[in-house]
Amino acid sequence: MPSQFGFQAAACAGLVQLAQSAVPSGDPWYPYSSKHWALDVTNANYICKEGTEQSPIDFPECDSPLVRSEPTITWQTKPAQLANNGHTVQLTPKDDGNSNGKMVYPIAGITKAYTLVQCHFHYGSEHQVGSRQFPFETHCVHTLDGSDQAQRYGVFGAFFTIDNAGGGSSFLAQFEDDLPTKPTRRLRGAGEGVSFNVHGEPLSNVTKRRLAESNVQTSFTSPVNFMKLVDDIKASTGMSFGAPPMQHYWNYDGSFTTPPCTEAVDFYIYMVPVQMTQDQLNKFMVTIDWGNFNAGGGNFRPPQPLKTRSIYGCSMEPPALEDGHWYPYEASNWADAVGLNSHRVCDGGSEQSPIDFAACLKAEDQTAIEISWTSNNAVTMSNNGHTVVINVDKTANGNSVNSGEMTAHGKAYRLLQCHFHWGSEHTVGGIQYPFEVHCVHQKSITLGTEAPHYGVFGQFYEMGDTPNAWLTTLEDKLPSARRLSETSEIQVVAPKLNLFGQPMDRRLAGGGGVEEKMSTFDFKGLYGDNKLSQFWNYGGSFTTPPCTEAVDFYIMMQPAVMTTAQLAKFKVAIGWTTAGGNFRPPQPLGSRVVSGCARIATIVNMMNSQNTNLESSIKQMIEESVSTQMANTLNDEQGAHGSMLIVLVVLGVLMMVVSLAVLGMTIEVVKRKQPAGSSVPAQSVGNGVQGSTCTSHTEAPTEL
């Protein structure tokens, strides 16, 4: 009968084989196939097939829907870029230093504000109503203001019906005659694909070079009044429920409707459809070009299973969200009781972070991570109530600047920010380090696209006598926490945050500063002389709510050193002292693969490794010593008893050597499991322990 380790090895081998075989080939996105979106298309991700909160969905018909609070929409009239990315036409406000405008919803007992990023179009509709598909649907994508690490989004959606008697949609009329044709390098079979940089210019997903602008309508320079979409809904004559149309909408939690299908979207889809003409629809069909809608063509994904989710708007409102504490960590709190960041994936997701790494007896020598972070970044260091964050300064609309990249396993990621956790979130062999830094990046080919993906560079710290040079540049500038007068507890009163985790107010009332501007900052000092070739890698989630599962982790094995005094300064600034730190404990590994160890440091492996050398050297020593002493004894006719005593003494000494060697080996096992400066075991929350952790020479199949 195969052993338990045999079954584990077979399971790991299967996962590794899956990871190795799942190389996206650039197959066409449409017509939709869950298998292709999981394995074959550019940006393929298994969650497109196996996710629990996928979009779009089929809405129930509502004869008497709720009259809901009308949102506040403040979209601006702005110059915009029209682009065809091979899958849709995208309308993106140009960055002119002014805000794009917002949509603000009073919902679930709180207020959610979102900043406009772009609008795009689908023929036929992606969402359906009572299994009925509309000919056209518009999605306007926003980032959620105050979302930790900018990891959640909001989509304003409108259906369209055909009405040739009227004038059609005034919103679409602004640019319908300027629609760009499909790009010269279409995402079909070539395995290359197209994405956009921060300027909206098309990029090759392989070379990351700017492509010819044949898919960008450079002649279109007229400002676009985005509010005309709202005007079209208000003016609609196709359906009436008695109340203003903007007070009738469905909302639910879902995903982006294109690969990699990231489950991080709040949808607000309006029940009253907008009227468009057949001529308007034809113009979009010709330029988007995924077949004739009347013959089953279109750039749409069909409805996905609702599973355990709820849809709000017909007969019920979402339950009120509480705004409770983040730390000490409680899964149920993060699921529904930490305000706008609450999300149920925090309590039950399949790819949650952090995890517990198995210690390595021998680390795998991997291709070194390449770092090109610029040394003159303008940054803002702020205290957001949960940690201290160093944000690379962005433009007025949150566009990324050229902060430099991290390239690992052939994937490039643009640096966004770094932040701090005491104690560490990831653990090694069940042991927690005192400090951990995470530097968050966005995958470069997803910059400016509908569905972002992220990469995190992680560095552990252990205690020592030498101050860490990089932390020294920060420790006396850390934004201070507010001390509550009624207690001795250090806490931070969380300010309102923008989408990058930055406080919108310069200072907290009654407390210390929450923001520190630095005109130049060098992030490279973080890793010092680390060669960046030994690290753990796996696919996971953000370690803060809403726990979005869209992160590739690269955690360095070699810890840096900091002093107790430096750690104390970060503790005071961050707060959460009674909670024991601002960390989430390890989460279940599940079926994921963790790469990094060539051989895991189990007791059996360590015993076998050391015993091989120990047995050989001790055997040789004993044989030589006994042979010499016995020869001396036989040659010494008068000192037999004395020589025999010497032999016994020598044998006794050798036995002591053996005992000390075994003791030393045991101490080595303990030392490998216990990082310096740490004595507190990590909290166990169903974490993936050493015996169940798969290791391989293949990176985790985060994006299949």
C-alpha cells in the first residue's frame, strides 16, 4: 500500500504537470469557453472556470422592484481616448490633472464612493434578465475609494434595446462615427495579445513594446460628456416602475467578465434599458467584430452560476455592514464586519494569504528576480490606520508613474507601494518572524486594463545588533499614531482614504501627522545584498480585506536584520499593540503548489542527510583507534592490563563523541525551525503545514 507521502507526492506531481502544461496559447476569447479561459487564452486563469463569484449572471425579473436610494454621479466632461483592444471598444478619460468624476452609493448602511476609470461595450449583453439577452450593454469601470491597496472595483452597467423611432443614445452619438477598427495584432492564435500602458497606448503582452496605433482613434479629440449615459437612462421610455429610473437597479458581488476573471467587483446594473438605433448597434458590431449578433456572435460571456450569492434590488436590500476591528484577526469579522472592505471570500476563499512555508533543507536555485525600481521616486508615506504605507506618487486620476518593475518567472510587475507588518504574516515551519515588508506591484500587462493582477515582493526580518540601513531612512519619519487619552493603548483613528490607501486629510485631528512627503526615495535598499535567487513563490490573495485572490507572492528566504529599537519605532507608529500586531495568521494551503525548496527540512530528511556523513566518519575513527591500541597492547608484554584500560578509555571517549554529535544534530534541527529573534509560534488557523506543503521546481499555477 502506498504511503501517505506517496499519495502526497502523486498529488503534487499532478499539480506540477498542470502548471507546466497550462501555457496560454492566445486562443480567441469568443465564443466563450470556460476551458479556454481557464487554460488557453492570454490572461487565462483557472478561477474563470472554478470561481465562486463569477460574472455576468442572470437577474430575476422584477414586476415591482424596490425604490432605492439614488446614487450621486459626478462624471466629468473630458477629452477621452477611443481604443479597440481586440475584444471591445474602450473609452478612457484622458489624464488632464482633474478628476474623472465619481459614483457614490449609499448602500448596506455605509457610503461607497468610486472613481471612474473607463467605459467599454458588449454586443449582445453579458448580463441577462429572466434568461433574456439584450442586444447591447455598457460597463463603466471604477476603482473603490478607500479600498485597501486599491483592490476592489465598481461597475455601472446599462442595457440597451433597439428603437429606431427615436434618436438613439445621446451618449453613444458622441463617438459612434469615430470608433476605431480592431488592432493589427489581434488576440487570436498569436499568443501575443494586446494591453494598454498608463497612457492608453496598446502594448504587446509578450515584448511589452508599444504597438502601432491602428487601434487607437488619434483623430478623435472632442470632449466626451460621460453624464449623457445617465441622461439616457433617465430619458428612457422603454420601461417604467413608477419611480425615477436611477432608483431601480440590481447590485451583487462578482468578477470582471474578461480573463483573468478577478473576483473583486461590485456591480450596479440598471433595470430600465436605454434606447439605441439599429444603425448605432451596427457600427459597434463592425468595429468590435466578433460575428453577427443575430447569428449568435458577439463579445460577451454568458451568465455564470450564482451559487451562494444574493442579488439585491428586486425585493431586498443588502444587510448593513458593521465597521469593526481588523486585528486580532477573525475570519467572520473580515467577511462582514470591517466596513466597505468586508468580503466573504476572507472567510472561505480557496487561495487566501498568508500561508506557512515549509523550511528548506536545500533551497532551489532559481533565476534571480530582476529589480529595476527607480531610485528617485517621489513618495508619500502615510498611516492608514492599519499599517504604514509608502506609496509611489500617482497622477490626479491614480495613474501609475514609471516607478520601475520587478520581473520574476518571466512576469513583469510595476511597483505601487510598500507596507509593514509586525509580526510577520507568512511563517516558516510554523514559526513567525518579528517583522515583514510587502512591496505591492501590478502586473505590467494589466496596467490600464479591466482586470488587474498583482505581484508582492516580501522580505522577512530577524533581530540583531546592527541597525538596518534602509529602515534607518524611515524610522524617524514614520507617521505617528494617535494616543487615546482614556487608555494607554496606541491606535490610529482611520482617516478617509483614497484608492491608493492614502489619507485624504493631511493630519488627524488630535493626533500626530499621518502623511510624510519625500521628493526622492530609493526602494532598492530594501533587499540590500540579497541575490534574489532563493525565494518562495505561490498564488494567493491580499492579506487584508477584501482579500482579493489575484496576487503572485515572491517571499525572500534570506531574512534581513533589524534592531529591537527599530522594531519598537514601527510598533509605536503602526499601533495594534493589544492585538499583538497587524498581521493575519496563515491560511489553508489547499491544493496550491509552493515553489522554492529543492528539499524540505523535515526531521527525516535532516537525520538522513547528517547520518550519512556522521556514520562514515565515526566508523573510520573507531576502526583506526581500536586497531592502533590493540596492536600496541599485543606488543607490550608487560602492560597488558594498563593497555586494555587505555583501550576502554578510548572507546568511552569515542562513545561520548557520538553522543555529542547526535546532540549537535538535534540542536541544528531546532535552529532550522526557529529563526533568530523569534520565539512565538505562529497561530494555527488551518494553515498548510510542512507535511502537506507541495514543493516543486515549477511556479504556482496562479494564472493557468
